[in-house]
Amino acid sequence: MKKSAKTIGKGRVSRRSILKGGAAVAGTTLVTGFPTVWAQNLKDITLNHTGMSYSTLPDIARQASKDLGFKVEMSVVDHPGLINRMINDPKSIDVADMEIWQTKIAVPQGVIQGVETSKVKNWDQLTPLYTTGVFNGKEVSREGDAPIEYIYLDAVDAKAFAGGQTEFATFVPGVYNADTLGIRPDLVGREITSWADLISPDFKGKAAIQNIPTNGIMDAMMALEGAGEVTYGDKGNPTQDEIQKTIARLIELKRDGHWRALWNTFDESVNLMAGGEVVIQSMWSPAVTAVQTQNVPCVYQPLKEGYRGWGNGLAMMAHLDGLRRDAAYEYMTWYNSGWVGGFIAKQGYYSSNPETAKAALSENERGFFYEGKAATADITSPTGQKTNSAGDVRDGGSYEDRFSNVAVWNNLMDEAEFLYSKWNEFSAA
């Protein structure tokens, strides 16, 4: 029998059109007692968790397998690789670790099933950034793919997003962050306060931007709008004309020698910054951490225009049933029960269950990563390497400060095909 949803609250969920063709782009208490179904029935089960390298981590698989009593395996792909596997080889995945924008392809294709929120035991503890779209008393920005717009479905087998909060979810909220620019404070030579600094002539030949079109274009738009060169209607969903203007300016800057590099990988961004070839660039939080572990000063700089937010979620593939589906529910509950939250905090990321994440950290770590307090002792990465010294304050301040200031969310834009075509022109210029 088809399970349908009851709307359990009003939501401001937009029904912006999905790209035609679908696949155009190939609480303070730790949750315990896993698993709740008979362990002997689950012990022979293996779940495959597939996603991007920054969140699909062997350490998480090992700890999950240890705690849950069945095996969790990780499979790493890139953004188009995940979409391709979900559509063309869906049974090779059990739990898809998707970025929010990827749901706009997965849901219409019918390759995932709705998550019954009542079966995720800590659902009510999860961050309202996702579940209600209100954070710290303020509505979350709707520019781009805000999590609230894509998290709810009307039924287990729904192929469209719901118009409000329901008892079925597209995914269980996972890892998320608010991205900004990375800088070398010892080399920039002045204060950095705006996205506009990314395109400042002061940093000609010393700036870099990520060569990921949907992310790179947003960084560029934040910079151009911050500099007063272009005003956008919605930086998360620009028009063809806005894309054209942005790319034309990027090409102009490239031909003028402004860009030292267009980086494609995490490692490239780390090496550019650690070696001093670049002093300001698009950057990811773990890359900043990786530079810091080399005893090189690197700051994830708060900027007056706000952050570019993004988020992942754990979705269940449509083929899961019986004990394998039970195991997936156990895993998704475990994922937000504390251990993962503590681990990813040390990478600079945030858990969808902040309270259990904080409980998994020391008082010093909790103050540094979540509360905007100065470290009272050294701060280390998940692998134990020093990243910060006593007295340091985390870039961007507290959790509330950071996520109260998200300006735009990563997005699969309506004009994505046009964007990719124009971005190729920029890359080749």
C-alpha cells in the first residue's frame, strides 16, 4: 500500500521548476542502544554509503560498523559520478550521501524512497536549518537551494517535493557548512572584509577560484556584487544575462593575469595556499585545516556579505526493503547521534544534531568549534595534528553567528546547461 503524508506544519517550500530532462547533469543526550532490531538478523548485512570525498570517510564506516554490529562500506564518487550511479546503477548504492541540489534530479527520477521521519529516532533534535527553515529566530535565506525547500515529500514514492513539512523526508540531514574565502593573513598585506577582495587588483596573480561551475559562479557573483559591478536578482539562480556578464568579467580578469589558478581538487587548493602561490581564494573548510596542520597561517575569513551555504543529506535508495531498510534507519539515526558530529567538527564541518556533536567534544573543543570561545589548549584535527593554539578563536565565531549569516545556498540552477557552456569558455580562455 502506498504511504502518503500528512502535512504537519506550514512551510515556505517553493516549487521552482526542475531542469528539463531530470538528468541534465550526468537534546544533550547521546542516542544509544544500536541497533534496536535483533542484532543477529543484521550481522550479515552490508550497507554501501556513496558520496563525495569530504563526507564519505573510512573512519565513519569503521566506527559505524563497530557500533551497529553490521558492516558499513564507503564508496567515493564526484558530483556527476553520484548522479550517474544513482540513475544507471542504483542497486550499487544503499545510502546516497547527496548534496541538496542533487535531490532535484534524484526525486523526479524515482531512484530514492522517502524516509519516514518517525523511524529516525533523533529527528526532533535535528537542526531547524533543515527541518523548519528558521534559524536563531530568523528565516533562512531562500537564495539558491535552501534545505527546507527540498527536504519533505508527500509519500514514500513521491516524485515531487512537498509544499510543507510532512512525515516523509527526502533525506536525513547530514554534513553542512557555510563557505567563504581562504586567505594567508601573513601575505595579504591588509584587512580582508568583502567578497570583492577576491577580484581586487591588489591580488593580481595571487588569487584563485574553484573550477566547479555551480560553486565557482556563486563565488564570482558574491565578489562582483560586493564590488558593486553587478546586481543579481537571485545569486542562487541567475539568469542567462547575469551568467553572461559574470563569465565575461571572469575571462577579462583571467586574460589580465589575475587568476593564479582555477583549482579542481582539494589538494590543489591546499598546495596553492600552503606554498604561498595564492594568498586569497575559494576554499573549503577542511582545506584550511590541512594548511594549518603544516604550520602555515591560513584563515577562513568572515566577510560582510555573508556566507555561501551548502548541505548534504543521507537518502535511502528505492530498492531497500526489509532488514536492509531497517539497517539503513539504524545507520541514519546513528549518524547524528554524536560520534560523527564530533569527528567532522574537527574538520570544520557541522553536525545536523549540534547537541550530540557538542557532547562528543571536550569542553575546550566545544567552546572553540561551536561557541565562539578562545581555545584554552591546542586544537587538533581528527587525526591529532595541531591546527590551532590556546587563545585562538575560530574563524567566523560561533555556530549561531555563522549560520545566521548565510547569503546564498549552493544550487543546481535552472540555467545550468548554459552555465556549463559559458564556464567552459572561461576555463579555456
